[in-house]
Amino acid sequence: FQHYYITNNLRSSNGMDLENWMGCIKEEIKDKKLSEIVIPGSHDSGSYCINRKSKRTYLLPNLFCLNPVVDRVGSVWSRTQDYSIADQLRLGVRYIDLRVFLDSNTNTKYLVHGFEAGELLVELESVAEFVENHPEEIVILDMNHIYKCADCNICSMLVKVEEMFGDKLCPPPPQDASVQTYGEMIQSGKRVIIALTEEPEMFTSTYKHSEVKCQFDWVWSSESHVVSPWADTTDVSYLKDFLEITMSRERAPDSLHVAQTILTPKTGDTLHGIYKSPRNLKQMADLLTPHLPAWFEDFQKRLKLNIAIVDFLTPSLINLLVNLNLS
């Protein structure tokens, strides 16, 4: 059913092919820097497959005999998307938010949001396939949370990334230089951006971004190259004010800017969800979604959107964001 639904939502309301939307409007965006293009993104992109049977990680509290309850409640607050990463790309998402976790028992890297989600390399293979088959599309992969990884773990991962994407990997711009234009990136064939956090999770990761950068010069910084302020709130009005303030600040010429249009539940919200609404993150996101079309249109007129990330991103919102590039 989902495949049928996606296939029937690959065209926007004005007939644009969302699977190839950058190529469809290449004349309009060819001279724009990537930081000047409105780009649909998803928050915690890999969490789509989390369910009550997903393996818990140390990121969740160990309550021993109560762990089954925590797993049942926690899983519905950990999943932030309905579509697989491959389907998100087909629907027009071009910014993918990745949280990477090393399972020390199997030495396998997974995507994570409280619970283990899909295997990292498997998900990246689906991205590589999409990029290979869509020569006029650019994809940004932002690994902004890294858990339980040392230098050797990160380097082995990046070796695999380099094997998958090869000469499609786009290096960051030199200091104080502008982000390349869409046309320049397409012409050079450098269509994949990989950003890695400079701030690994304290006490769990020991790698140093500067040392990794020396070996892999195509790695961007999730902090200096991809600016992504987080409101950490459940208040819709506060979120709007926060977004307006952060988007109005002067932006570095070599950075991308992410508008995190998401509500973040607290522990009390998850406990209250046992007996009253919102009972899960989807219901919380539904409180925000009706506001987003007007917000995005307003932000683009006054503040200039760049990347907008959303929980449970829908084809209609992707369509709206893409068409803001034509307004």
C-alpha cells in the first residue's frame, strides 16, 4: 500500500516530478548557492522502522523489570518518520538527518533514536543507489550525533562511505568562501555532502573530528558548515519565535542553515501519553503540522528558508517547500 501511495505522490500539485525536482527546476536554481535553495529535510530520518520489538540502547534508562513497559512506551516516542530513507528521497527529501550508534556486541553501526533502527551501511547503500540513478539531484547526509565510536570506528565507516560514493563526494568550501552553486555542483559531479559532528556524545565517543578530517578531506562539520539550532520545546508559539530569531541572525557564507520545525517531548509527556493525548510522537507532530504551510511561506518571504526538517514529513509539505523555490 505504501509503495502505491508513494508512486501516486511523486508529482506535485503543479505536475513537477518530486523524485527529480532539482533537475526539473535547474534553470531557476543553477546560479543559486546551496544555502539559497529551499531544501526539504527529515528529522531523525532513520527512525522509521523503530517499533516495540526494536533493540534498546544505553540511551534509554535501565529500569530492569519495568523495561518492557519502557520499550512499549518509548518506541512510539522514538519513531519520527513513516517512510524509509529510500522513499523519503523519492518523495523529494534532500537532507537526511542521521544518528550513528556502534553496537559493541556485533561491531555493527546502526542508526539510532533511543532504539536501534536500520543498519547504517544498508541505509547508505540505498542513498548511493538513488544518487547514481538521479544525476541532477544533490543529497546532504548529516551525521550530527555519534555514539560509542572511536577514531578507528569512524575511519572504517568513512572508508565504506568513500567506496560507495567515490568522486561524487563534495568537499566543504574553503574558509570564508561561498557554498557552491547548484549548477557548479552538478557540473563537477560532486553531488553528495557528508557532514560529521565535531562534538561526539560525551563519555561514549572518543574520536577527534580534526584527525578524521585530515584523512577524509571531503568531510563537512555538522556544527560550522551545517548550522542547526534546536528549540527543545513542546510549545508551538515558542518554536515559531525561536525559528524567527535564529533565522534572522547573520549566516556565514560557507554554511547551510537548518530550521528544526519540530516539537520535542519531555519525559513527562511520554508518561502522560500512557493515559491521554498526545499518546505518541506522531500525535504531537500533528499539533504542529497545520501551522507549517503558513510558517514556511512567511519565513521564505521575510527570512529566507534553506533546509527545513520536520517529523512525519508528508508529500504535501515537501511539495510546498519545493515550490517555494519558484516563488
